[in-house]
Amino acid sequence: MKTGHYFSILFLLIGSLAFSQGLNISIISPKQDTAICPGETLNLEAVTAFLITDFDNQAIGTGWSSSQANPVYTNPCGPGPKNWHLWVGTTPSASRTLVTNPYDLTDGNACYVQFWMRYGLEPGLGPCEDPDEPNEGVHLQYSTNGGATWLDFSGPSVLPVGNLNTTPPFYTQTPGSGGYWVPILTAASQLTSTLYHWNLYRCPIPQAAISPNTQFRWAQLANSAAGFDAWGIDEVIIGCDPGSILWNTGNTTTTDTVTPTTSTTYWVSVTDSNMKVAYDTVHVIVGSVYDIHDTVYKCEGDFYPLPTGNNVTNPGTYISQVTSQYGCDSVVHTYLYNNPVYQNTIIDTICSGDVYILPDGSQAQQSGLYIDTLPTFHGCDSAIITRLTILPSSYITTEVYLCQGQPYTLPGGITVTQSGVYLDTLLAQNGCDSIIETTLNYWPTYNITKDTAICYGNEYLLPDNSVVNASGSYTVHLFTDKGCDSIITTNLIVNLALSTEAVFENYNCFDSTWVGAYSIGGQPPYRYRWSNGSLNQGIPEPQTGSMWVEVTDSFGCQAMDTIIIPQRVDYDFFSLIPDTLWYTDEPVKISVSTTAPVKKWYWLVDSTVEIGSQSFYFHFTQAGWHRMDCRITTFDTCTRDTSFFIYLKPKYDYSMPNAFTPDGDGLNDTYYPILNPESDINYILRIYNRWGELVFTGHNEGWNGLIRGTGSEAGAGVYIYIISTDNPTNGTSAHGKPDRGHLTLIR
């Protein structure tokens, strides 16, 4: 049984006598049901309060209206009175104040505010920096007008008498009191001040604070900045002395002492002047104490773990003190006995190479001492020792290496041709077999065929270090490092030559441009890589300047090409053809000019005749309109086209045919001048035979082959014509002279 320990349970009566908050009670220390051992004493305590906050939930909790101090609950400056506490000063805050809800104090007895508090104790910027100016301390204040005005608690500010430790446990003989605690300037004095260590404060609520709407706050009204002048509070209780208290034990004070013998539920009630009642309960479990007697059998030499955790091997009686559930002392008596174990020895021999079966069923082939452990009837291990001797026998090993295909005769006279381990067994004098082990190894000979390919233009190194660069089958005879003959046949394929051409295409003279690579040969598909990092076959709108492209086929063969991307130049045409009246049979000069240099000229005259110069003379034989088409190719591979028409007038008003056939077939039956459609001349045609005789005269009329006056047909042959016009300047004869010539009449 645990002795010398007392347990205290503190009940909290939340509320007050006739207060608007009502009466409540809850357990605060411990905050749950508890357990004790038989014979132990339990101290019960009850207290009434409006507010109790321990910050163990790492939050401000209920009962507070604001916490503008922006506190933290992580114990940044070490442990507090119990679990987590509230700490101010490590984070920025608009106002370092902690304000409670309003409470009705008008119907209470003597009321108080109780809390644990300490100031920071480390100079310099940090979460524990010390308040060291007279105005940087913490005020305990009250307000009875909704927070419009705040007043410090009255009476002198008294420091507590008690704890100067920085680690728990913390204790206070006399709590501090008052409404403001002035900071201490020097670090040395702070170390000896209870204000800078966790201590209890219990401050009576002033009579002036008694109102139906009283609020309380902790306020630091001056500080240097965030990270300076830190302080903390914990275990806050605001309450009044209770009214009528009754325990189910019959006790009527705030505390009671009990020594339960069985698990018991205790309750406490409080009654105010208006006969309102509040109560709470706590369940106390009384643990059990045991006296156990245990008999144990073990094998001789084994260890046995006692309940205390100690291991023992000798038989005997062992008494162990142990802790049962809920921490109560119990006694275990252990009566320990040993079961016997045994040991036997066997001596035996076998021939080398034979297998010996040990008592546990395992096999042995080596001389030695074998110990087998087998269980007895009681389950204890017993040992059987086998002393085994291996009688000697000869075991000869030999290793032979031959080229593949050569025969070998073993010591027993058998000829073999396969690799392997061969055993010949002989009988020794001691009756044991002697063994000759022959390991036969064949060095390999090779007949290897290798298919490979190379890129066009590369060379291939054969196994005999000869170099080839053409497709074919190459056979090489070699000896291995063991002297065995081997054949290596290489089937070589030279891939088709890979080539690529970078082409610049200029659509509509830089309205849209493109550069691409065209590849042939090798083994498709092809992969492309341009100097600008592109991996596409073509690049739209390439930049001006030099570019290269590298193409790789599926065999890894490569080819490259380089191209110059020209700068864009616009061209305009200017005709150099003079505005002159042209006539047929006279050379006409055709020419145009451009605004930039031209690499190549190409002309089409009437869509048929091709000419390749900038300007030229051309003889037109027919009057009328003639189409002129011109295409230029610039040095940037751009082409430009232009077209225009010229009109040619005939040089003469007419022309004379040199034959006709007046046979009545409707074709070429009449001889007459061929007039220019644009001329409007009048003419007189005269026909003479070879003897000078006039056979026809006509005014604007042709000859039908009949002799005028007789109507008879003129004979076939050569005749002379003379034609006179009223516009001699455009006749076929010079300026006013009649035109004459020969014609042939064909019948």
C-alpha cells in the first residue's frame, strides 16, 4: 500500500449568490475522477467563482470579452504553475489588455480576484524581455460603466512572499495584492524579486467595484515595442466567498477530508440566499492490494523473470513487491523448482565422403564433436554428444583443358568429349574408397556471325584490324587466347548516302517565307536540328542571316547544309518604252527598270517568244495589240511579275499578194490588194501580160482572172500589176510613185 500520500480535489462553484451567472460547480484539481489505494486520505475542496481560466486549451477561453494583448499560449519563457499559461509581449498588439465579461456583484459576500503572475526576466529584445521602467508594469483594474473608465484596485500594491525558482514546483507563502506592481530597474534586483517569478496573487475586490455590471482587466498601459516588456498570468479565479455549503459527508466548510475504503462518489452543494442550489460530484476509486502465491517449474540452468523484472536461476522462494492498477502495492510469492537435464556421449567412425546421421536427424561428414539438444519428458533440453572420426581416403583432383571437340581418356580408361567432372573410385587399404576427380574443361571455339551497318563514307574495323568501307560479307580466322581456332563472319551493310539541302522559299516576295530541309538517302525517318534550336523540318518566317541544319537518320548517320536567308527587298517596275507610234517591220526597243538589283530577266512576247535580257529589240510582223510579260528573279530568290501591251500600226496601207487561183472554188479566186483595216484609201489596179498588153483595169476592184472586154480566161503564167492610190505616202512604193510587181496566175 502507498503510504504518506494525500490527494486533494478542488471543486469550483461557478457563479455566485443571486448573481446573474447562477451557481455552478466543477472539479479543477484534479479535473477528473481519481483513484487512491486502501487506507489513503483524500482532501476535498470547493470554491465558488464567476470565472476560472487555466489556459490549458491554449486559448483565452470563455468568460472574457476581449484579449487585445494578442497573447500566446506556448510557454515561450519556460514552464508556468500548471501546464500551459498566457504570455504577453512576444507579438505585436494594438493594446496589451485582457478584459473579462461583466459580472453582477451586488448580492455577494467578500469577493476576490486570484491569479498567478510573473514579469519577463531577460534583458534585450526577445519573448522574455523584462519590464524595467516604472510605467511598464501590469495594472489590475475594474470598470462599472461598460469599460468607459478603468480604475486600479485600491490599497497598497504588495508583492507576494514565496517563489524565486525558474522551474517548478512553484510555491507562495503569502499571496501578493493591490492594483499595480511597479517594475524593478536592475537585472540583479529582478533576480531576487518575487514579481519576476511565478507567484500567487489574491486581490480583494474593492467596495467601489461592487455593481451589477462590473468588468475586470489586466492592462499594461506602456511598453517599448513588440518583443519588449513581457509578462504572463495563469490559473485565474474571480469569485466570492460561498454561502451555505454541504458535503454528502455532512461537512459544511469549503474543505473536507475523507478516507474511503471502497470506491465512492462524493458530492458538494452550495445554496444562496434565494435558495438557489448548485452541486457537483467526483468519483473516487479505491484500488486493490493483492497477495499472490505462484508455483513455477523451469529447466535446470534456465533463467526465470520475477514480477520485479529480475532474472533468477536457482530454485527457491522469492517475494516480489509490485504495483497493481492505480499504483497500489501488492506482494507476489514465487516458489521456483528445477526440472533435470541429461547428457550422453557416442563415439563412431565413417569413411571420408560418407554421410553420418546424427541423433537429431541432421547429417555430418567431418570429424568432430557434435552436440544435439533434444527435449526431455518435461520439455527440458538434454545433450547427446557424438565424437565422430572420418577415416582417411585419398581424393585426387585434376583439371584438364582442351579445345572443343578433342577427345580425352579418363584414368578409368573411358574416353569422353564433353566438359564435366568425372569420378574414378578405388578401394583403399582401410576399406574406404579413394577417388580420382577429373574436371574436364573445353576451351570454346567460335563461329560467330555479326550483322552490322555503318554510315556512308565511314570505315569499319574488322576483328583482324583490317579496315573496310564497302557492303559485303567478311570472314576472319582467329585463334583464341587458348590457341583454339575461331571464325568471325561480319555481314556489313553500308547505308545509303544521306544528304540534305536547305531551301529558302519566298512566297509573294516576302509576304510569307519558309526555310526547310529536304533529305534523301540514309534510312528514314529523319530527325532535324537547326542552328536556332528548332527540331522541325521547316521553319516559317526565318531570321535574316546564315543558318545550318543537321539531319540524322534512324541509323544515326548525319548530313548538314548551310543557307543564307536574304534580307527582304521590295521591287517596283518602271517602263522605259517611249511613247512612240510603232509600225510593223521596224525594230521596237523593249525595256524596263527596277528599284533594286535583278539576278535574272525573263520575257514572254505574245506568250510565245522567250527572251532573257533587261532590254531588247523586237521585230513585229503583224499590226495590232501585243502582250509583253516580264518576270525578274532577285538575288534573294524572290520573283516579281509585270505585264503591259503595245500597239503596232502597219507601216503600209496595203500589201500585194504574189499569186491567186481563179478556179471557182471560193478560195483565192480574186487578186486584189490586202488593205490595212485602219486605212481608207482608194486605188486603181492595172494588170498586164508578159507582152505588156493591159488585160484588166479596176477602181477599188480586184481581178477575177478574166480578160476585160472579151470575158475569156487569162492563161496561167506571170503577170505584171500596177496600183495607184490617193494616199501615196503610205503605199508600198516610195512617196507617190505607183507600186508595181509580179503576180502568178495558177490554174
